Amino acid sequence: MDNPNVELEMARFVEDGEGMELIHVPQCVACAYNTGLNGCEIFGSKPEAYLTNTEDCPVRQEEGEDV
């Protein structure tokens, strides 16, 4: 027996982006030296102050700029 509401029921488990609010973006995201979640070509492990945006990173380069 087919349930006509299966699609509606399954939609509850799919995020469509509505209602989401971005609350933090590390400055490392668009940096040319970014090598992943906690990696940096310059520092190795990203300093927490730069990762949490409490201090500006002195070596940050936008992706696509001459490094």
C-alpha cells in the first residue's frame, strides 16, 4: 500500500537552506594559504586568534592574488 504523504514525510529530513543563519566565517576561508579545517601553509596549525577572527591575520592573501 502506497502512502501519498511519503514525499512530504521525507521532506522533513532534507535541509533546503531556508531558516539557516550563518553566524561565523573564519577569515581563513578565502585565504590562498588555507589548507583545510585547521591547516595553513604559513603557520602549519592555524592560530586560534586568526581562526576565530579576534585578530587580523598578517599574512592573509585572497585566493587568486599573487602569493
